[in-house]
Amino acid sequence: MRVTVLLAAAAVVVTAPRWLPARVVALRRKVFEKVNGDNVITFPNAAVGPDRFQEVYSHPAANGRSRGAGLSDLFWYWLSPGPEVHQEHLEAGPRYDDVARTTRALLSGPADALSAAAARCAARVLDETVTGRVTLVRLRDLMMPVWAEYFYELVFGEPCPREARDLIVGHADDVVSALKCTGLRHPARRARLTRYLARRVAAGDVRHPLPATLTPTEQVHYLQGTFYNTGVVQMSDAMAHLLLALAQHPDVAARLADDPADDRYFTRVLDETMRLYPLFGIAHRITTAEIELDERTTLPEGSVLCFSYPDYHASGHARPDVFDPERWEHTPVRESHHIPFGVAANRPCPAWRLSPLALRAATGEVLRRFTLHSTVAHTRSLPNRGACLLVRVGEPLPPRRLARIGALLRVRDRWEHVWRSVVQLVLGTVMVLHARRLRLAGRYFDPRPTAGCRVDQPPSSQENTA
Ligand code: HEM
């Protein structure tokens, strides 16, 4: 009897990687739904399919960002300090226009210079941090200092000192870990960067005038949120996805490495990476007026519309789950269900021009130095941060050794996944409850205490990571 119980317990433990993470994710979703309510409409859906997705997303009344959605409390919690001046969360109006203009100006420049800066930062960080013949890294962590240096240079127009890089990485890592529910947020860590930036802004060190409609403190928060949170996190995530896809498709990596001048092929690889692993899981809007879809369907004012990028990107493609850059050879992006940087008519990403240039330059620096190998799970939210083996070019490992390391990496990844999914459940629940209690967005827009304020869609850690 005792032996049977022990054997059953052992079987449960040994098979945990197969069943536990999915159960925990389902439970986490339920907890978030219970706490947040489910007052949202997600697109595409049975009534509004992929063919009308962009029409609804681009509708002029789909333009509310934070006001009136309980979901905003969560985002403001994750993006603090200064979520009220984060470009993504500002309501339309003169302050938004001022902020958006400044972001565009800071992100603009000749293509050659933007690429050269990315190559320079990548080369510097790679040569400093990866010195061995074979190195096991987490791609997102590897890339964060690169983009910290890059956006520092873009904002201050000078090379990034080590102190600033560490502060930026500490902040960006804290934000993305909280967003993915793999860690709690640490306001003190974030405040250290705020203090540093405040000193630099006060000294007049930023190379472009900051939005005049913001107070000095808001200007600091604007820089911190847009460049040292969103900029660094999005580029590190994009790069981690791209490099992990290359690690798992060596033929694609070899073609890129052999012909770095072929920018059309790089564009296809990036499009395919962003199609399968869009950085935004869901982007949301709050309707500021009714939207009449047809005679029978009207979306009332105040609805929370959630636009699911993975579902939209999967529609209209043959074998949507397969990573296949070649599909873009004959498929014009403009005619596809493909919006990696959002929709042009409704607050698209201001870095849509800069990002591909900078990613290409940094990828070139990686492939010039290393071949990449990884057997870990590649999912959109990438909670494993892209564990990957970097092997120096010209010093390959024997195939059997590589296979052994790959097998170990796969096993470790599966067990980490079990532990992490439980951590995400617990920390996610704690943060959802804390955010509800603080009610940062709710109190900003409506300072009166609310009984039963309206709350919306669970984040399920698949929300946008910026
Ligand atoms: C590959 C890299 C990137 C991707 C795929 C990406 C994707 C996106 C998408 C899809 C949106 C629109 C979301 C929506 O409709 O609500 C967006 C918005 C935004 N992105 Fe990016 N992004 C990237 C890099 C960056 C960088 C480097 C920055 C800043 C330095 C940035 C700053 C922003 C801001 C401020 C918004 C809000 C725009 C607004 O509401 O006016 N992004 N991004």
C-alpha cells in the first residue's frame, strides 16, 4: 500500500512538466478574471472576424487609452513611476501631441547613423560580456545592456557611462519581470533611475527640448517610461525572439550570416518573427463614442476593446504555426494580416522605422561572433528569457557535445517552467490585488472613492510588455 502511494506520488512529480504549467495558467486566468471581471470585447471574434479587425481598430471612436477601464490600474501599476505621462497611456489632446512629437524627434535621424549606433552598442556589450568559446546566456538579459546604451546615446548624444547603463537595466528588468509576473515590482530600484534622470534633465543634458506641456518631474517620467522602459524592453524582447528563432532554425541563421547585405531576407525573417511572436499580445482601447458595426451590432461608448495580435497574425496564412520567412517572398505585408507596429490610423509605434534598422545592425554583430543553439520552448511571452548557447564562430563544438548540452537545456527548461508557472500564479495574484487597491488610474481620473469600480480583462501575462 505504502509502495503504491509512493509510486503514485513519484509519477505525479515526474510528469509535472507535462500537465502542471497548463493547469496553473488556467487557474491564474480564473483568478484574474474573478478579481478583474470580464467586461471586454476581444477581436477578432465570431461576429467581427479578421477581415474587419483593422476597421474597428482604426475607428476614430476607438481612441480612449486609460480613462474608464479597470485594466488601466494594472498597467499604471506596472509602468510606474509616471504612468500618467507615458505616451501609450496619455489620452488624446495637446499633451499627447506634445509628447508624441518629442518622441518622434528623439527617434529620428539618418538611417546610417541609427544603424551604426546599434552596431557599436551591440559590439561593445558583446565583447565585454561574452568572452568564452561557449557561453550559456538568456538572450533578453544579454540584450538589455545593448539597448540601454543605445537609448542613452539617442537621448543624451554621448556614450553611455556604466553607472547609467546599470540603472537603466535594473529599471527595465524590473518592469518586464513584473509585467510577466515572474517578479514583484521594486519601486526603490526604479526611483534610483528617476533621480539620475532628474539630475541630467535639470542640467539641460537632453539633446532635444522635452515636452513643454509637462512639468520637470513629468518630463523625467516621460523619458524613463518611453525610452528606458518601453524602448529597452521592446527591443530586448524583439531581439530575444529573433535570436531564439535563429538558434532553432540554423539554415535561416546561416543564410543571414553568409549574406549580411541582403536586407530583403532580413526583413522577411523579422516579419516572420514578429508575426509568430508579436510583442503585443493584446492592445486595448476604450471607446469614446458608439461604434456602429452593422444594423444589429453597436459597440457602446465606454467599451473596452481588446485587439489580439497573435490571433490576427495567425489568420489568413497557410500553416500559421510554422516559422517560415519564405512566406513573405510572395506575400506583400500590406495585403496580409500583419501589424507588428500597430495600425497607422490609431497610435502606431513611433519606433516603426528605427526598430528594424537597429535590430538588423545588432543581429549582424551577434552572427559575426557566434552561432546560436537552443532547445528551449519558444513562446510569445518568453518567460524563460530565451536561454541559448553562444558558440564562437570558427570554434565549433563537436555535434555530440552540442546534442548533449541541448538535451540538458531542454530538461532544465521544462522543470523551470513548472516552478515558474506557480510563481507567476502567486505573484500575478498579489500584484492584481495590490493594483486594485492602489487604483492609480481610477484615482487619477476620478479622485472620489469608488465602490465596485469597473474592471476588465485579466492580463494573463499575455498583455503588451511595454
Ligand atoms: C521591435 C520593436 C517594437 C515593436 C514590435 C513595437 C510594437 C508596438 C505596437 C504594436 C504598438 C501599438 C500598440 C497599440 O496599438 O496600443 C506600439 C506603440 C508604442 N511603442 Fe512600440 N514597438 C517596438 C519598439 C518600440 C521602441 C524602441 C519604442 C521607444 C523608444 C517604442 C515606443 C512605443 C510607444 C511610445 C507607443 C505608444 C504610441 C502611442 O500611443 O502614441 N516602441 N509599439
